[in-house]
Amino acid sequence: MQAERDAFNALWGTDYAGGKLWVEGVLPQGQQGDGKSSLTMSYFENASDANPLDKVTINYTLFGATVGRQPTPAEWTVIKPDQLPNLVDCEWSITDEPTLPPGVPANLAYSGSPGYDAVDWAKRWYNCYAWTVDETTLFWDGVIDPAFWAGIVGANNLQQVLQRVKSIDAEYGKPRPDGSFQIRDLDNFYEFRADVGPIGEVKNAKVISYGPMRTRSEHGALKKDEIADSQLLMFESKLGVMHRIYHVWNQLDGGAFGRANRYYWS
């Protein structure tokens, strides 16, 4: 019996430190957003005993839930498996609702967001690159593709939407606009709009670019904070017309945006 008791103690540690228990996963039903739960392990002398000889309960608060809110099951399905499979559950959260332009049907998965229909498109409309330069009233695309936008908002809404979309290549193309979006264009954009330039490592980065190769960018994320006593560098990303999320910097790698390929610092 002593060997079994020793094994029990070894799992959780005699002073709640140095043990091997941890909690990971989606918050239980009914606890969406509060970030708190617990895990209890009990020690019985016999499997048929009604009462344990000993038990330990680990209470925990998820750091992600302290910024924004945890995703609903519908949001989780749209964001994680479809776009960003390497996000670790409960280490990311939602910090803004989708900003849907006119013409986007309400039956899309975006409508799974609790507050999505409360967003006023006329006042809040932005994407990842806009968010990294503190802009929340327009989109910054690499190059503007009218056919892409027509497929999202429909022909009747196209001109209204395009008035709120700007091209990084057209305004900051380096050495000149050429109809393509290269990482050098993004360097120029950030130099003028955010006063940041490329650096060699992520530790001090204010902005991160993600892309399928070093010369192309598909996404930008903005530094938020650094979790105390850890190596977790936390950034925020606006996912197109969809949500803005709070996440660990490298958990976007391997998803729809490629990998972190450029770091910017002022």
C-alpha cells in the first residue's frame, strides 16, 4: 500500500509543486468565459470503497480567458481546424467580433459569435495589417483583388466595400508599385505607418509577419504582452473579416498563413 501511496503523492507533489498533473482543453459546458475550473484526484484503498483515503483538488485559471473570451464551439470549429490547427486550446481567446461588410449572409459561421451582429461596419472595419498599425476603419490589402471581394460581398456591394480597402503595394510599393505584394513592400509600410523595422529575432518584436516563404506575407500580428515567468510571447491577430484573437506567437505556424517570417521592432 505504501508504494501506491507514494505513486499518488508523486503525481501531484507533496506541496502542490513538482507534480505531474495539469489541465488542458476546452472549458466545461456552462463555464464559457470565466476561465476557472478544477481537477480532483482521489486515492481509495479499495476500488469498492465509497470514501477516499485522500484526495487533492487543483484549481486553475486560464491566462487566455483574462484577455477577451473563450470561443464558442461554433467559433472554435471555424477558427482552429479550418485555419489555425496549431492553436492550443485555452491558450488563445477572442478579443473582437467579426467585422462583416454589407452583402455577407448572416447564415455564415461568423454568426456563431455572440456579439457579431452588434458590430457597426461603418465604424469598425479592419484586417490584420490595419490592426498592426492601429487602424480600425479600413482594410489594408497587399494588392486589391476586386474579384475576391465580389465573391464575398456580391456585385451590388462591391464599390461601397472597395472604398474602404487600400493597397499596400499601391501606396508603399518598393522601389515602386508593381501590382504584386512583396515583403519589401511590407517593410516600407511598417516604416512609415508604425515606425518599426526588421529585426533578427522574435523576443523584442512589436509586429510579426507570417507567410509561405520569406519574400511574401499573408498575415500580420501585433505584440500584446509577455506572460510572466514564461516564454509565452502573446500577440493579437485580426483574421480578415472574422474575429480578432489573442494567441501565442508561434501557434499560427503551420496554418493558413504559413509561418512567422519577419519580425519588426522600433
